[in-house]
Amino acid sequence: AYFFGNKEELSQIALDLPSANTDAIQSQYYFRALDIKLGGYYSGVIDSVKNINVGLGLTYNLNSDLKTDLTTTREIPTSGSNSFPIDTFTQSSLGVTIPQEFRLGLSFSKPGKWSITADASYIPWEEFQFEGNDAGLRNSINYYFGGEFVPNPTSVTNVFARTYYRLGGYIRQPPIPYNGQFINDFGINFGLSLPITKFAFLNFAVMAGQRGTTDYGLIREIYTRYSLGLVINDSNWFKRLKLE
């Protein structure tokens, strides 16, 4: 992947004096970086009698250098929103080092019945640098886990027997300190996927989590999130049955 983009910041200084001019400082950033991610996946059957499968995935994101060109210009605003530059202070190139990332996933499943998955990622944010200086971040380790279960996917009379029930959780370590302290974020997810037609499922999920702490003069945030979605499966729409 290749990242690129612009960012502009404008700061105006106005004096409350008669006939005083208003000065403005405009900073224009242009970012660009090359991002490379490698990955591999393995799947196999560990019990052919009970039809239990295993899956293993691994990704590695190489660290990248985010090149940034900065141009700082002094401007004098005119009538309306127009302005014209009168001086250029700096034109420089800034260097930002984005650290590498490791991610590992493991799953066990019985197709059409149940599945259990776990995922972990590690990002050494201590390697993050701006202009060769450390940003005071910490290494981040995040864990995600979950599973789903359907009682009887071939049931005809009971719609709740064909419903997928899901449970999951996560533990995250944000790399940014607050008042010199690092906080953690963890939560639990509940969800279900209710079949409403042969081709569509209604998904509903609730997430409850906690972030932060009341120690060290910080605050603790308890949050909930609700989601509702519709999934349309078109895998059977265009199948034509033919009897011979």
C-alpha cells in the first residue's frame, strides 16, 4: 500500500488596534509512505470423524518511514476568505518512523455448528520516532477472542434453533499515556444472527467495556455500544436446479 495526503493548518493573529493588520501563518504538510504487509494462513482437519477443523494465520507489517514535507508561509488576509503570501519561513522534510506489527490468529471450528477464535497483536510503539525523537509511547499488546454457536442449522420449525449466538471479548493496551500513566481497555461482546429469510440474517450486538482508572488523578470510562445490521447472502440466488 502507498499512503499520501495533505494537511493544512492556519493560525491568525489579530490586534485590537486601529489600522492593525491581521497576520496569518499557514503550515502545509504533505505525507507519503510505502506500507508492506506479509501474511500466511494454514487450515486443516484435526478430527475427520467429528469434522473439527483448525486454522492458523500470521501477518507481519514492516515498519515504514512516513516522509513529510513542511512549508510554513506568512500570509496577509484580504477581504473575504482570500489571502496572499508575503514570506516563506521554512521548507523542510520531516521524518516519522511507524513501527512494525505482528498479528497471530488461531481458530477451531465445526462447520455449520460452532467456532472458537483467538487473535493477538503486538506493536512496538516505543520504536515510533518523530524527527529522530522518541514520543514516549509504550509497546502495545492486544488480545481478542470469541466464538459462535448455532443449535440446529437445519431446523425448519424453530427459527431460534437456526440462530447464531456469539460471545467475545478483548483486552487492549493503548500506547498513548495520560498524565504520565498508561491505561488499559477491555470489554465483552454479545450478539446473535437471526435468520429472517432464506437469504438474509438480522445481526444484533451489544458491547460493554471499561477504559481507564480512577488512580493517579485519571478517570474511568464505562461504555456500551449497540449495533444492528442486515446481511444478505446471495450465494443461492443464482443457482439453477436441473433434473436429468
